[in-house]
Amino acid sequence: MLIGIYYGEGYDLYSSTDFLHWKLEKRNWFKDPEYPILPSGSTCALINNTLYHLYQIPLSNDLITGAFSLKLAFVKLKDP
């Protein structure tokens, strides 16, 4: 699984079985309603069927050089 930013408004979810070919599973899979514009910069980890998503949120209107904070979101995935 891979999470990629989509026009700064949300994150897309991709999957791959070989790390060479990626399939878009869901566009705007994750959005933070408190922060409609998200800067790039996130990471994810899949641990025990839970997908954790660590991402940045802006602390000012300066999305390029301004200060940021980190937030953590997670979702429990169903067994196949």
C-alpha cells in the first residue's frame, strides 16, 4: 500500500504486488476536514492489519516555508 497526495486536498491510496506496477485503489481516500489543503509530506505503515498515516498540517498560511505539525490517522483493515 502507498499513500500519495492529490492536489493538496487529500491522499490517494495505491496498491502493488511487485513495487513496480501500482494500481490506484481510491482517489481522495483520506481527507482531513479541519485542513482542506494539506502540504506534501506523509508516510504510512501497515502493522497488524492497521494502516497508520502520519501527515503534516500547516500552522500558518505559508504552505511553503511555514511551520507544520504532525497528525496521525489510522484505519483497521479487514482480513482478505
